[in-house]
Amino acid sequence: MLTPTSVNDALHSAGPIETVLVQGWVRTRRDSKDFSFLELNDGSCLRNLQIIAKNTLSNYAAVQHLITGASIVVRGALVASQGKGQSWEVVADSIEIVGASDDSYPLQKKGHTPEFLRELARRGLRGVKLVISDAHEGLKAAVAKVLHAPPGSAAAFIRCATCWLTPGVGAAV
């Protein structure tokens, strides 16, 4: 059985990998004539891993309907990227859709800056005791620093419902 590789490890790979298994959540999808680009994130880092989904995939029609927040498992080859701004991408041999997301799902594609958190603090948010997220270390530090968690305590982080309800994917994050 192939062990999942984190997005962070894939992005920092020393070389191509013939068969890799990555899993996480779709951040965005762009379609072309013969393939789609998926941006995948698993919470292991802030950057996304690009997935190339060719129209020869058996479930390509379903892949073309994936939106932000859908959870997927991708098996394919980690190859040097042809695009700028990234070293590696995965050319998918298969994409398993573990959990779909609908248009009403409120997940935003963008990351929030410390300025966003400062704006929340300026508007009166203080003493944060609970944050629903994937508990990324940078987010934990920003919440403690900017939103002034009580001294000697840190905000509790619980994983979002999608994380908990996605078997396999949620367990790997």
C-alpha cells in the first residue's frame, strides 16, 4: 500500500517520484481544452500543489465539477513543473473524490494576512478561546499575537467539519 505524501514533502522533493499519493482539499480548479489544473492543499504548508488532471481520467467529467473545499485523493507522478513559481506538480493517473463540496460552502480561496487579523482586533475581537481551522502553526502564532489570547493560555483549535467528516484525508492532516 502506498503511503500518502504531504503537500509540503512533495513541494520539497529532491527529485521526481514515479508514483505518489497525495490527498487534501481542492483550493481551486482551472479547465483547459484537454485537461484541468487543480490546486491541492492538505494543511502541511501554506502553498498548494498543482495537479494535472487529463481528460483521459475515467471520472474526468466529475473532476470538472470540483470546487473549493472538495476532498480528493490523487495517485500519479510527481514531475518537474513546466509552469513558473513551482518546482513540482503531479500528473494524475487517478483522482478519487472522497467528499464533494457545494456552492454554498463558505470556504475562501485566499489566505488571510496578519493585517486581516489586526482588523478583527481593531473591531473589538479579544481573548479568542476557539478557532475552527486546520491548526497551522503560523495561524496559531498569529492568533496568539494579534488577537491577544489570555496570558498563559492559547486559543483551542478544532478541526473544521469537513476535516472530521472526510475519512482518510482528515486523518492525514
